[in-house]
Amino acid sequence: MSRTDHPLKHPTVNDLEAALVEPLRELLRVAKATAEAERVELWAVGGAVRDLAVGIGVRDLDLAVAGDAGGLATAVAERTGGAATVEARFGTASVEAGGCRIDLAALRTERYARPGALPTVRLGASIEEDLARRDFSVNAVALGLAGARAGEVIDPFGGLGDLAARRLRVLHERSFIDDATRLWRGVRYAARLALRPTAETARLIEEGGRWLAPISGQRLWVEFERTAEERRVLETLRLLDGWGVLGATCGEFELSEASARALRPRRGPIPASVLLAVLLAPLPTTVRGAVVSRLRAPREAARAVEDSAALIEGHATDLDSLDRLSGTGEPGRTAASWLDPGPQRALQGALRRWAQTRAHLDAGELLELGVPRGPVLGATLRRLRRERYLGTLAGAAEARHVVRAWLAEEPADHV
């Protein structure tokens, strides 16, 4: 065994159950029992088997069914008090119960009519045919849960051997042409499991970036969200940048040194809005806008990007700056504090004090003093708030005295 080899654990059904949290374990047990009662093959596929073999926590459970995935999901939901979601058109379903979820899919083959298109599905495949449609060899592994092949490990492409040798290998040369989001997924697997692409896979990665162009922004945002959920976020982003995936996703999108420095002490998961702001705030305005548009980032994420950039550019703590920046949200403030900790400590402290500052007198009291309704009333409230923030007014009595003086010195419509 070479120094790069990673000792693996032989996946078993008992070990899979033991690796799951209790609500998910119960869903699996019921799914197995239901499949056995209905005499259909049931398989754990992909990430769960891979992670079990490596000995890391199993977070997601994907099951493949040699039959009706929707019917199995509905039966499991009924027996666990959960809720089933069925997409009969695609032969997929899910069950949620106890805060956990399992995904089920009928065994299938897939064909891509054009690069980046969603696949055309043909149901009724064997487990070997189903595994052949997957992205990387390390995910093309299955563990039999029910049926004649229960307990059997199916590894037709040598995925477990690749895991042991820390290799990342695509299943065929059209992999990224068919679905270029596999570039994002491949990076996550490489960072999470310390895998290195084979020479052929590295060549396909280098050539594959151009096939990201037809991928929709919604699908890319899903990949970005999943990246933000990774524990080794910075390592994942370094690979995304180094493999050219960020730039291929959108023009001048890159991991800046400022962003890397901000993320170095952070472990994931990180809220996607915060992560996007950390990545984009140091970049030029045109690049920020282009990436937000390309990813179809939700409004909260787009706002976080602009808020963090405004905070970094607006170090001043004068009242005009505080008033202008007072509407910035928490995701943008978090990102700015990671990117620019020293100046942000003072600025955001001042913003918190400004947010907590209220005028000594409210609108009703000002009206009683003779301040007219409309813009003048608002301007007077803002002026009193500023005076209180600066500490020039001791209390409500002094504020009334000052307002009377203002009214005496200036026309009522210019207070």
C-alpha cells in the first residue's frame, strides 16, 4: 500500500444503520422492511456508501429502487408518520420524517440530448446500468439493502479502489459535456476526501469549463449553496479557482487573496449569502454584478454583496455615513467584518449605537410643541436623534427647551 492509500472499511448494512442518526436510521429500517415485503430490490447508492467506506459521517441517504419509487416512498411515509413527495414523471420520490429525509429513485439510464440539458430518463435498468450513469467512480458504488442481493457491494468501476488511492476519476469522457455541474461536485469531493484527479480526468476538467455556459443560473446557485455547506470551504474554493471552475462559471470570478484571508480561520458550513459576499465584495463592481446575475443569486445574497462592499468602502463613522449605512443587513455586516476586521469593529460598533439611539421626544410631543406635520417633523426627529447620539442633550426636558429655541429662531417650516 502506497503512502497515498487510504484504508477503507468494507461497507455493510449493519454499519450503514449504525452510522445514521436515529430518525434517519428508522426511515432506512422501514424502507428496507417495506421493500422486502414487496419483494423489490433496494440499494444504498453513491455518497452514503462512499462515506461509509471512508469512515466519515453519513449525511445523506440516497436509495435506488428496482420498481416504483413513489409507491415505496408513500408506504414508508405512512408507516413513519412522515410526508412523501413523489415526482412520478422522473421516477423519484423523497420521505421526510423526524427532521430527516431519504431520497429514492427508480433504477434508470439517462441520455443527454445536448450539453447542459436535463437528461432523458429510461426506467427499468439494472443496478449496474444505473451506476454507469453517475459522475465519478467513487460515487458509482451500491450496497444491497433488500432483495436477492442484499448485503452485496456493487463496484463495477473500481470506485473503492480509487477511494483507497485517493483518485478522482470520471466515468467517461463526455461526463462534463453532458453535465458541467459535475465540475463543482468533483471539486467538493476532492476537497472533502483529499482526492486528486487522474491525468485523464485533469485533462477533461481543463477542457470542461466551457460546458458551464449552457447551465442555468438556478442550477449553479444550488452548487454554490452546496459548496457553502462544506466543512473545508476555503480548500474547496481554492480548488474551484485553481481548476478554473470559478472563471468558467463567470468571467473574472476568482478567489481573491482578501477573500482567502477572511476565510482562513473559518470552518463551514457558512451561510451562502455571507460566503458570496466574502467572495465578491473585494472584486470590481462590474464583476460583482456579473456573478450575482450569472448565479441568479437570491435577493438576500445580492443585497449582502452590496452591503459588505459599501461597509468596506465606508469606514467613516460620521453621522452622514452612519445614516447611509444603517440599512445594511447582518449577512453583509458579517462578511465585511471577516474581510476588514479592524476598521469594521469601530464602524459596526458605531452602527449598533446609532441603531439604538432614539430622539428624546417622539412625534406627538413635537406636534404639541408646535412643530408642523410633514417633512419638518421628520427633520426635527432626525436632528434630535443626532444630538442625542453626540451626547449634546441630557434628556427630554433639555430637548423640549432646544426645540422651542429652534422654533423661535427659525420659521416653523425650516426647523
